[in-house]
Amino acid sequence: MTAYVLSEVEILDRDSVAAYKQEAPLSIAKYGGTYLARDAVPGAFEGGFNPEERIVLIAFPDEAAARAWYNSPEYQAAITTANGGLRRRLFSFAGLPEAPKQ
């Protein structure tokens, strides 16, 4: 079942995050992830959203792949490269099972 990783990101230091933005996609691809949205500025139907924040949404083949990516040496190195230049909330969740084919 597809697993999704959703991140609400506030960039605190663009220079620190520049290298992260080069490394993170390589680690995501290595673990079967695909960006569905990156650096997206959301429109809020309800509630509010800080206009300085961005949304990132990634699909992985399953929860095991998402966890393997997050805990991987490649991704942990990317986070270290960001050097505190971002603040975020990061979530993972399972998608719905696929509908049976008719």
C-alpha cells in the first residue's frame, strides 16, 4: 500500500538549505519515492497557513520504504547538510487500498 510523507517546511536559511535540496531528492529516488508536490504554497480553504511555509508531499511504495528512506544514511546526511536551516513538521501515513479492478 502506498505510503505518503507530508512535510510542512519553513526555510530559515536559504543558503543552508540549498545543499539539502540537492541531496534529498537523490535519497528519495533511491528508496522508491516520488515527489507529488515540492515547495508548494498552499491555499487554505479552512484555517490559516503561514505564507512563509511550503508543503512537500512524497509517495513511497509502502511504509517500509518510507521508513527506510528516512532512516537511511543518505537522508540523514542531507538533514545534517541543512544545518538547522529549516523548521518543519514531517508526517507519514498509509494511503487507501487500491480499488479492485473490474
